[in-house]
Amino acid sequence: MTSDQRPAHAGSGLAAMGAAVFLAASAAAGAARAANYLDDAKPSIWTDPDGCQHYAVYNGWQGFMAPRFRADGTMDCAARPCLVASADQLFASGSAVIGPEGRRRLREFFRQDRSSSYVIHGHTDNVGAYGYNMRLSVRRANAVAAIARGAGATVSSIEGLGYTEPRASNATAEGRAENRRVEVMCEQ
């Protein structure tokens, strides 16, 4: 069929289809440019004041954030720190064994608190090698978690953070003592 044999409206349909393809290609190119503005941004996890975690990407002038959900569909929130225990009072130096008085106090805490579950973080000072402190902080968090479970509490996660999140300066003995701790986060 030649162009002079086509119906008059056939050319307008081709023009409309051409315009639609052009617009779709332009929109795709615009979306690709828009998606690229965060290519160099570093993704992270941001925790809001209520303890809920969010995936965040920010490049210095624009960003994106979305709530972080658990496998069961609930938001990943550690509502509040409900116990910060000095590692020096619970453990001997370099040890993950909790003494009888520390076990008693922890059992009492977990039996009385009404939280649905707990997140337990172990921390150390910066004396010693990184790997040693990470392993020690995990062992200490696990020791507290074992007591929590023995008291009937649900422990949703355990994390050893070593000396990566100090509360005070590691330059002084007082600061290092404050950094040696186990934190229990209570979930709603």
C-alpha cells in the first residue's frame, strides 16, 4: 500500500504513535537521570528518636528514606535503651562470665520489665586488637542474652560492637570504663 492509497486517518495514527514513543523515551531518559542523582550517595541506616530504623541515602543536597521492616512486616524499632550495665560490674577483665550478683540483677530486670523483646549490644574500650574486642563484645552480649532467655524474655537480636560506638573518650581510664558496657534495648 502506497501513501496515496492509505486512508487519511492512518497518517495521524502513525504520528500519534511516533509522539508516544518519543514521549516514553524522553520520560525514560529523565527517569534515568533522576535515578542517577543518588549514584554517588552512601546508603546508611538512620535511627529516629523513637529507635525506629530507616534506610537512608543522601548525597549532600537530596536524599531518600524508607522505613526498615522486619521479615514479619513490623517496623524495625528498638524503642528505647532500657538498661545500660557496666561491663566492669558484670564481667572480670577480658571475660564473658557473669558473676552471681550480676546474674541475679539481670534475671530480676528481665522478669520485671514488660517489653515484648530485647536487642542486646556488647561494647568494649579500645584497649587491645579490633578483632579481640569484637569477639569479646559478642561473647558478653550472648552471656546477657542467655540470662534474658532463662528469665523467659525474647531476645530478637544480639550484636557485638567492640569499640566502634564509644560513649566517652578512650583517652582516659574513666572514659574507657564508661565504654565497657552492655546495652539492652527494649522493643515495644
